[in-house]
Amino acid sequence: MAPKSSMKPPASPFFAPATPHVVVVQQTPGGTRHAVSKKQEVHETKSTVMGCTANLINAIVGSGIVGIPYAVRQAGFGAGIVLIVICAILTEKSLRLLINTAKHVHVPSYETVAEAAFGTAGFRFVAVNMFVMAYGAMLSYLMIVKDSFSLLVGIDPDDLPMKRAVLVAVSLTVMVPLSSQRDMANLSFTSRFSVVIDTILVGLVVYNSPIDESLERIGGFATLFEPSQIVHWDTIFVGLGVLSFAFVCQHSAFIIAGSLDRPTTHRWSTVTRSALSVCVVLALTCGFTGYLGYMDNTQGNVLMNLDPESWTANLARGMLGITMLFVFPLECFVARHVCVVLLFRGRRAHEGEDSTILNRADRRIGLTVILYLLAVVPAAAFEDLGPVLAITGAVGGSCLAYIGPGVVYLGIHGGRFLELVRESWLGSKLGAATLTETSRGMQTANHAVETTPLVADTVEAVEAKREFEKEQADLKDRLEEESFMQSLLKSIVWYGSLMPMWCAVASYGRQGLTSHIHEMALKSPHPIRIGAVQYKRVRVVRGRVDVDPEEGRAIVIPPFSRTDSLPILSAKDSNALGGSGSLAHAPGGKPNKGFAHGNAGNINQKIGQSLVEQQQQKELEIDPQEELPSWFDFGVAIFYIMFGVLAFVAGIISLSQ
């Protein structure tokens, strides 16, 4: 039997957690064998700003570009142009809002930022909707490939077996190998090529559109500014549904942002603004000329309006098919990411470190092939998946692009929102509804007492607790002094503005974020793909002694001066911070399981101290949401939620048209 040290370790299961270390056997010159632990690091390939911008443009444009003229037809000439710009602005803002909110709470993905506020339910809600969007897009892209390439090679539209054969041959040759890449940065070159093709495609639509004939038929360009042409009130919801989902890319935002080299807030903003600027130009050009060329005869796919005998028109159809070859892998990456976070075990999988989990070729290729088969079979079998794709787009798109960013922001900053409401004219309504629950939540200083529990230090927590208790006493007095008419007017405004719903979301998010922070405090520091930030209010102090203003006794402020961080304390001082920072106690004063034995937390304490030292040596960007949110910020978040609901309704209505 071979020596134990030379035996190969058993292969880990397919869904087992990724192991950060491997054991290798080294042999000394004297012939002695010994095992050496060696850290296994997976170095992810990164994109430049230009490559990342190309990937984002590719994710946005997709096949939706050929449906823009139809959306303008349904919304009206003026309304269609305005809606294109509005949807682009909302998309750009939501992309930055999502990434900045995730940086704010130190999480790396869309589903984990939802989890930080709403727990497992938020995590699964986002993950499922991401898969729905990605899978629906994969289906549509494969169907376009089937029709476009069959037309290019001269196959009869009714010859289904040959069309299916073309689909399988093309997808296996190009789409599957591209989708089997480990890192999205590897797709930067094909995305750049796809952007060039999209630009040529729009140019061919402009070239083939009979704009002069169409304008002459309706009586000239001036007729487009008549009220009946500017807005089509009877079908504007259909146009809104098409346009709002044409810009959906939030499900791939974190994967693209994580692939950016040095993913700072400024560099990501450069990516989003550059990408959306290009997309707006392409959408306006295609929508404007496509609609002017065919007016009320504009079809859902403007390429269907082009002359079938024109070689330039057929070239445009072929270019659409080629574009699908390069867009499909982006959606496959998203679907594969969802499989990683839902099916695999371990912290790396849960936080979406795809490169680490999929570094093994069997996992990466296996998942890619399974997802391809799940998509190619129905794409080959059916000719019309329009209603199914429209439903998935209406549900998944509205939830991910608009409702999700708004709800996540409101939940993460729920403490600040409730604080603003409490200080406003409507404060007595909030107090009357939640006085008992909120008072119970503030019994200990380790509740999220400000917008960012990551950075509320011990003394601030004690002060906040004292101020809160004073506010509650004042609130009781105000409730007793209010007249009937004042109370009635407040009730009308309170319920008319849906304030109970917004406060419920904020309260639930605040509680969820508090739990998230306590869980983070028990974990070793971990870098995130989208870039860590430095909290300005974190005070790095060592051995400082302050005075508890409430009890007048000396307390020790830990190096991480935030409510739920890992303090560097000796065993005798481990309870010095009470409930707010003690390693020995979890929320509510309950003992932490991980610290049942004296110095059990020393390892994590040392890791925390090491992280502080690294932060001192490395310059990090400031938290992008460091400033306390204002009413305007929350108004934007609520607008996103309401617009998402409107987009959802518009998408459902468009199914009946």
C-alpha cells in the first residue's frame, strides 16, 4: 500500500463547496516525502472599461432593437421618442443604484443585496426572476438563429427538420463554446464585434426604410406633430411594455460589474453612461426611421417589413442572427450564475463567485450543456413562443429592472426612511401604528439605529437610543394633543400616499439588515468582486477608553468602531460593550454559539485586526451611499416601484394586442 501522504484525496462531489486549499506532496533531495498545504487561488480574467461597456451594450440591445419601431407605433411618435429616453435614463440610474447599494452593505450580487434586507425570501425571489429572464432570452435568441440562418442558406420556411438541423449545427459550433467560458471578460471581443454588427444593422434599417414615400402618403412631416400622432392613448401601454423590457439588463449587471478591472464607482458609472448613450442612439435611430418608413404597418420585428427580395434586407436579417450568437452566452452566464447560487454549497457559491466554483471544467461545461439543452429543445420544437416570452418578460423584467432596485434601496435604508417619516408632519401616524413594535426593537443598542448599521459606533448607538426614547415620550404627548380634523387629514394623506406599505417595507428591511450585520460580524472578512469601499465614519483606534454617557462607567472602543463588528478585546473586557459589540452576545442579549468558550473568537478577532491593517495600507474608495438619504432619494426609489408596477401592467396588456 502506498504511503498515506502520497495517496490522492477523493474527488469532491459535483455540488460540494469550493476548497480554498489543496494538499500537494513534495519530495526532498534525501527522498523524504511530506505534504504541504498550498493555497489555491483562482485569478479571474478582468475587462477594461471599453470591454465592460461592450458587454453591457450587448446585454441591453439583444433582439429588442428590432422591436423599437413597433413600440413607437403603439405609443405614438412623440410619446415613443420620450419613452425611449425615459427608459434609458431609468435603466442607467438603476444600474448604478443597485451596485452602490450592494457596495454599501458589502455584498457582491443582486440576490445577496436583496437577502441583506429581506432574508432568504429576497434572495430566492431575485434569483428565480433572474433565471426566468435569462432562460426566456436564451429561448428567443435560439429561435431567431433558427429562422435567420435558415433564410440565409435558402431553406424553405416550412421545412422544419432542416431548420432544426441548422439551429443545432450553428448553436453547437458557436454558441456552446462561447457559453462555456469561465469569465465574462473573455466575451469582451465578441461583444465589441456584436456592437459593430448592431450599428450596421440599424444602418441597413435606415437604408431600406421608404421614409420619403411614407411621409408623402400621410401629407408631409408636419402631420406627425398632430395630437393624434404625438400620443396614441389607446395603445400607449403596449408601447411602454415593449420599451421598458427592451432595456432590461439588471439581471446581468453584477456579473458585468464584477468583471471590470478596478470596479470603482466612477469606473462603473463611466460604463453605464457610455453603454446607455450608445443604446439610446441606436434605439432612437432605429425607432425613428423604422416607424417613419412603415407607419401603421410597422410589425413587431421591423425586419419583417423589409423587402424580402432585397439583398441588403437579407443581410440585415443575417446580421441579427449573428448578433444572437454573441448575445446568447451573456444570458447563459446569468442562468449559470443562478444555478451556482441555488444548487452549490458553501460561502463562495452563495455569494456568486462563479469563477471559483466553475474553475472545474466538468462543472462549467456540464451546467452549460444542460442549460443549452433545456433551451434548444423547445426552441427547435415550437415556432411561436411569443406569449410565454412576453409573460416572462413582463414579470421578470418589471421585478428586476424597476421594482427590485426600488424595494432594495428602501429596505436597506429602512431605518433612515422611518426616521424621516417620524420627524415629518405624519410622524404621529407612524408612531401610532408602530410605537409598540419599534420600542421593543430599540431595547438594545445593537439595533440598526441609523441608515448604516455597519458604521454606527457604540457611543452613537447609546445616544440614538436615548434620543429615541425621548422622541417616544414626545410622541405620546403629541397624539393626545391632536384635534380630530388634524388626525383625519393626516389619515387621508397617510393612506393616499400608500405610506403604510412603504413603512412596512422599510421596517422589514431594517430588521433584515440588522440580522445581516450580525451575521457578517461572525464571518471572516471577505473581498467582493464589485469592489469594497471604506466607511468614512469607521474610526480605527486601539485600546481607547471612553465613558458610557448613560452609566458613567469606562468602556473600551474596539478597533472596528461600528455596532456589530468584531471587537479586539481581551477575555475580561469581552462584555464591556454590552449588547452592541460584544462577541459573547447576539441580538437580544442571547449568547452567541460561536463564543461559548472564552477565547473561541480570537481567530476571527485576529482576522478583523488584519483587515484593519490592510485598510490602513490600501486606499479604498468612499462608500457611495455614505450620505444619509433624503426624501428625494426615497422618492426616486418609490417612483421605481410604481413605474415597475405600471410596466408590469403594460406588459400584461400587450399580450392581448
